[in-house]
Amino acid sequence: MNKSALINKIVADLEGKLALYAKAARTARDEATDDQSKAEDKYDTRGLEASYLARGQSMHAAETEQALEQFQRLAVRAFKPKDPIDVGALVELEGKDGRTFYFIGPCAGGTEIVHEKKEVLVITPQSPLGQQLVGKKQGARLKIKIGRLPDDYRVVLVS
């Protein structure tokens, strides 16, 4: 898999999310400061609720902007078969249900990207799965608990 192209797709996804959060924050801020949102009595909380929403959307935008910057600075590194899994690694796991692909990113865990007709999930080293994968090498066998029961997995590829 072309990791440069994968990282570019992650960046594009984050740029789309950033634009969406920024627009939502502006909309909520405009509503919070609109004359129509002024409280008519002590129980009218429309303006207050809109301001909380604007703050939340602004926080999402700031977090996404930080993630975007980290991915834009991320150096594409080619991992060799004996290299341990670390940030920047594309990992292919094989389990009883087939093969799954994970990209170990500095942030933005949970981002799903379809790349070269394969679904790739971004995970961070801090995530439960990331903690189990970081430091492992190609060929390693793991018992990973995804869902209720642990399953056996093999690290097929680290690139």
C-alpha cells in the first residue's frame, strides 16, 4: 500500500472535518449572539445552550486542526520486517475473520479511510489495540480482545 497516498487521504479527511466543525461553530456562535436568542425570562436558555454548543464545536475544530498539523508533519517511514511497530506504521493483522489494516497515527484515532479498496483504521499508540501492537514485529502472534472474547491474531505485515 502506498503510505504517502494513505496519509494524504487522512489529511484530506481531517481537512473536511475541520471545515465542518468550523462552520458548525460559526453557526452556533451566530445563533448564541443573535437578538432572537436573548432570554425572554429566567427559564429561556436558548442563547446559553447555543453558546455551549459553539464552544464545543470550537474545541472540536481546534483538536482537529492540531491533528491535521501533526499528520502534515508526519514523515513517511518505510518499516522493514524486523522493525518494531511504531507511529507511522501500516499494520496488517490476520485473524479468524480475515485481515484488517491499521495505521498507527500520532492522533485522530478512529478515523476510517478506504485506501486501495481496503478499509484502514487509524489508531494511536495510547489506544488499547495500539498499546498491544507497538513494539511487536512482523510475524508476531497476539491474543487481542476485540469485543467480548480474545482472539488469536498474527501480524502479517508492517510497512
